[in-house]
Amino acid sequence: QVQLVESGGGLVQPGGSLRLSCAASGSIFSINAMGWYRQAPGKQRELVAAITSGGSTNYADSVKGRFTISRDNAKNTVYLQMNSLKPEDTADYYCNARAWTGSSNYDYWGQGTQVTVSS
């Protein structure tokens, strides 16, 4: 079992910045990758950024150059630094951890944190 606790959402003006944090606990040794997804009202959940245990990253095209995902292994925490925020970044953001169960991968999810970009 992996538990994920997110923090850092809120209201920000266009062009502003926010940093989301996701602290993992439990069977963290089984985690292969962590990432951030988002879901806007009426839309499907989409991948924003992900980072593997080896440090490889990938980003959605819509956030490349503006968002940065990083991890602090000592704190078992993943961060999403979001700069130059746009109104279209408004969504609920969910932390994800993909863990190996011994026979397959399993996705764990945080409770979500709301990000609103508005003037």
C-alpha cells in the first residue's frame, strides 16, 4: 500500500506560480514512477508530468517549458513547480504513484488539490 498526500493548490493570477507537493508513505520501495495528472470540469483526466525512479521526466506538450517535476528521495516527496500559469491550467491536480505489486503495476492516487488560475 502507498499513501499519497498532496498540498500546494490554490488561487493564483494568470502568469503566477504555484508549487504542488506530494508526500508518499507506505510501501515506497515498490514505486517505479510518480506523476501529476489533472482534470478540468467536463474533461478527462490527463497526464501533466511524470518522473521515474531513475529521474527521467516527461511532460504534456501544453506545460513544457512552464512546469517542472522533481523529487526529493530523502523526503519521499515529488514536486510540481508551475510557472507562467494560464486560465486553462485550472483543474483538480492529482498525484499518482505507479508501484510494482510483484506481478503487475498498480496506480495509487492522492485526494487531489484544486488549482484555479483567474484574475
